[in-house]
Amino acid sequence: MEYLLILFIVALVTVAILAARVSETFAPYPYKKRQESFFSATEESFMSLLERGCGERYRVFTKVRLGDVITVRSDGLSSTAKRDAANKLNSRLLDFVLCDRTTMKVAAVIELEPVEPSNVQMKRNWFLKNSLSAAGVPFLRFKARPGYRADELGEFIQTKLRQSEYVRAAGPKQRHSESDAAAAA
């Protein structure tokens, strides 16, 4: 009888331990807040400067997926190449995206770089520069350092955007799809 009681208690403890582990493993919402602030102090300061420097003409969006700004072209690529390219786009976040206030068209992408960029950061920026350039989206980079003034930052961005408009206007015209040509006719 005593053995049965001890065996029953051991079985009960074992079931309780297993139940605790199962409920711990299968928690329906195993999430927590990532950090207190959405921005680092440097990003928050730069965002404030961008909004003051460009606020009249542009809206500033942050932490936007690259895949929300550009897409993979559909011509001449295998389905595997398209999928790989789309995964690269969707796995990268942009620091800041400037959009025209009235049309909400993307005007430029801005990256805030560390003062001493790592190899990983340089490869990331190389990919961003080339992919955004291929899509015709201006890409501006700024070092994360103090001393920027809102008015100078706004004027610098305006100058760079005007320069990119001249370069786009002087470059070869992009091919239109057949549906675009039919709509124009």
C-alpha cells in the first residue's frame, strides 16, 4: 500500500512537470516589447532634424522595408532568381524614406551610417546603393555625428534631389510595358 502511494505521488509530480513544460513550450503569444524607444538617441535626433529641414515638402517615414519602396522586375528572371531577389528586398529595413507630401511618391531613401562603418554595413550600403540606383530612387547617406543643422540638412537634401532629377532626365528612357504603350496610344 505504501508503495502504491509513493508511486502515485511520483506519477503526479511527473505529470505536473510535463504539463509545465508543455504549457511553456506552446505559449500562444511568446512576445515581449523589444526596447523602450523605437529609435536610438542618434536616430531620434536625426529624425527631428529631417522633419524640421524637410517638413514643408516631404513626409519622413522610418523603418520601412526596402521591398515596400522597390520591387523585382519580372522580365528575364527565373522564378528562383525572382524569389531570391524579393527575399533580399524584404529582409532589409531602410532608416528613413522621404515622400512628397501631396503625392506620397518616394523622393529619396536616407541611411544614417555609423561614424566607423563595419564590413557588414559597407556591404549593406553597397547593395542598397545599387538596388535603389537600378530602380531610379535617390539614395543619400549621412554619418551619425552631431553638428547637423536642420536648415542646412534640408538644403543639402534638396540640392541632391535636384541633381538626381537632372541625371535621370539626361539618362536613357526606361522601357514601357505593352500595357503602358497601349494606354498612351
